[in-house]
Amino acid sequence: MSLPNEIVFGSRLIKLNLIDHETASKKNIFGQFEYSKNLMTLDKSLDNIQMSNTMLHEIFHLLHDEYKIDSPAKLEEITCNSLANGMCHTLYQNQDFLEFLYKSLKK
């Protein structure tokens, strides 16, 4: 399954920018969300599970921005890591639940 080129969130259109592993390593990132540009940059060498986790992590940063969750940068990073890891574990271990969510939320 291929990644979309963009993600819609409310009135925001988030563009996805895939970069090579060397560039991501130089920036010391797996992914990054730039609020002012509505741009999510991702290391294209990540496997599917890593990519899913990284995208969820960056979406949690988007939620922090969109809903004005005011927390220090270090706490925001810990929160996004914990939520992304927890969601990935839950959905990976409960495929029926993931399918239910997909079907329930499908237009």
C-alpha cells in the first residue's frame, strides 16, 4: 500500500514530503511536522510499522498545535512518542478493532 500525498485535517491540507534516509539522518529525524507550512516530512526508508508509528507521532504534534495544547517541547515530544507507540501497539495487536475503526469511520 502506498502513502497518500496529503492528509486532510479540518481546514488544513497537510502535504507529505518523503526524503531519503541520508537526509533524514543528517537532520536526526524519522519525521517532522512543520506547523507554519502544513508539511510532514518523513524518512522514506522506514518500514511500514515504523512509517505508521512516525506518521501517528507527527499527527499528535499536529493535534498539539491545532488544539492549542500548551506544554513544554520536551513534554510534547514524550507525549507524542507515548501516544504513537501505544496506538501502534494497540492497533497491531487488535486487527479486528482496526478493521472496525476503518469501517466505522469510512465515508
